[in-house]
Amino acid sequence: MTTAFEVLQPGLLTTVQDRGRTGSQKYGVPVSGAVDETALRLGNLLVGNPPEAAGLEITALGPTLRFHAERVIALTGAETRAELDGAPVQHWTSLGVRAGQVLSIGPSARGLRCYLTIAGGVDVPVVLGSRATNLVAGFGGYQGRALAAGDVLATGAAAPAEALTGRTVPQRWRPRFESPLTVRVVLGPQADAFTAEGLETFLSSPFQVTQQTDRMGCRLDGPIIAHRGPADILSDWIPPGAVQVPGNGKPIILLADRQTTGGYTKIATAIMPDLARVAQCRPGDGIRFQAVGPEAAAGIVTAFEAALAALVLEGVGMDPWVELAAVGEVPGAIPVESVSSPMGTGGESAVPSRDAVRAPLPALVVRVLVTEGAEVAAGQPLLVLEAMKMEQQVLAPRSGRIQAVRVKAGDTPGAGAMLLTFEPQA
């Protein structure tokens, strides 16, 4: 075990996850593990780890990490703006990092969950056969919680870096992030608890991912799915991908942190390869359902697993190292972009240059902490957003003066919406 990296800023929700905690559901212990298991498995393949090795699951807005030892890493899953000492990092490709280098992972541009795998695997204590973090019960992973600034984590032993760098996942294995996404399901086990009209609504209507989505379930909004009678049943087992429909008639696709048993009717169960795609749906994305028979579903899963087992990585012939470069921004701050200004005579700007801070995903503005004209220091909190049941401070990436605040408490800006602009300090 070797100290591998330190957390400078944790991002919105960054946890240690592996393929989950099997064998303990009979005791009421959820499986947990990576919500997009496929992305984690491909990441482990890139860095030479066994499929069950633990990595970091990064939700919506990524962390900033300083490495203390030479390691090989890979980013899979959601597309993010990631930089190693200021140089762009290519996703789906293994890359060498040196001691002292800083990896900054920004907001997700497409998809929701990004995975960072590290050669040797993230080494945290094994609890009930797994390193996965159970956030609800507070055990597993790193001290049973999401990562925080100042945490220092270790990795296990790995093959030499030169043998692992520059490998890439073929394009056909990379997600397309479709919206609406078509999710193939097997009807049941309680499909008979719904009216014929309810089943038709489920299979023919578009649904939308809500802000209440989390690691437990992808909650959907849309037309009401009608039950024949009460929505409650005697509690029974909840498989991964089960689609519960509570009394309000709105479906919930159960994910990694789902409870082991539940008392709501389950209209269908998503097949495993499509469940990984559900894991990447952001609030506001669309989902449709398509019924397949049990035999067809088993064939899809069998073919998927066989293809993954036979996957051969490609080499890209790239320099496997990214050299040091100055960053000059606050680690972990939500990235900003320049806002163009009209030009005056002589090629000089008629108004001072401005930077824009945008929402990393659909969110609720909980508090605005600054006013127009205020001077702010690098790292100073500007706003507090709530997304996916979590609050996140938006920090000033550098010093300057607030030029305009575009939102107020209670607003619900969409992904990419401008929150404020400011004039950087010269």
C-alpha cells in the first residue's frame, strides 16, 4: 500500500466505489458500488486492474487531486473537462502521472458520473467483502463518506507505468449519452398490478429525470401510470434496475444504493447493460421504456458479457506523460469562461473583460452570497446551489469584482446557465 494522492477539493460528490457488496442483502445491507458499473470495469481494464478493483465515482462536478507518487490513471463514464497541471486529459485512455502533479476534473459536459481508476486500485479497508461506500449507513469506502478536502488515499501495487500507459477503449464501447434514452425492460414482477392503460402509458410515454435523482434511484416525472388497486404490496426483494411505481404513479428506476426490499409495485426491471446508461442520465434528460422478453434479455446480457471479456484495448501511440504546467486557478472551483466585450478604437476593449460562472447541471439556487460590485478573493464562496439532494458552494476561481449577478435564491437555472459575471483582477 502506497500513499497515492491527496484531495485538494472534493467536487460535488466523490466516493470510493467498486462493483458492490454482494452476499449481504439477506441481512438488509445494500449492494452499493458503482452506479455505472460498465464504466468502472472499462476503467480498471485500462489501468491493468482486476474488474473488482475500487476507483472513484465522480458525480456532476469533479475533484482536484494532487498525486504523491507515480501512477497510471484513466477517466471513463461522463465527459468532463479534465486537466493535469493545466494540460487537457483525454478520456477513455490510460495516462501516466508523476508525483506532485495536480489533476482537476470539472463539471460533466455530457453524462452525469465520471470514473477515475488508478493502477493498483484505491486501497481502503474491505467491509463485508467490498470497498464500496455506503453513504446512507456510513460505512465502507473512505471512512464511510464522500471525500473531503485534506483526505489522503493509498493504492495497491501495480504493474510498471510503461506497460499500462497509452491504451484506449474502442469507440464502440463509449456511451452516446442519448436523450431521450430508450431503456429495455422485462415486464414484472408485478406488471399485473397495473391497468392495461397504465402499461400502455409506461411503454409509450416519454418521462423526464428529476432533480430528486440520486445513487438510490433515478426518479422520473411524466404521465401517471395507473394501478389496478393499491400501490403497496408485501415487501419483497428489489433487483438492480427494478422500476417501482409508488402511489403517485411516477416511476423510479432503482440503482446501486437501492434498499434490499420494498413495498411498492414493480412494473418492470431494466436489463443490466441499459442500467449503466441510466446511470449517466442528468436531471432534465428524457427516458422511454421498451419491453423485451426474458429470453431476449438474457441473450443481450450474455452477449454483452462475452464481448466485454473478449475486449482488446487499442494503443494510441501518444506520449504517456503530461508535463508540468502552471494552472493559476483555485483547485476545485467551477470553471469560468470569458465573455466577449465590444471593442473600442485602437483595438482596446471598450469595457473591462468579464468571466462567466455557469451552473454545472440543473440546480436550485439556495443562497446568493455576493452582490454586484463586491470585491471577491480567489476561493471565496459566491453562491450555494442544490442539485440531486446535495448542496454545493460555487467558489470564485480567482480574485476580482462582481460585475452582474444573474440569479436569485429560489431560481432553478438549467445546466450551463449563467449564474454571474465578474471582472478578474488585473
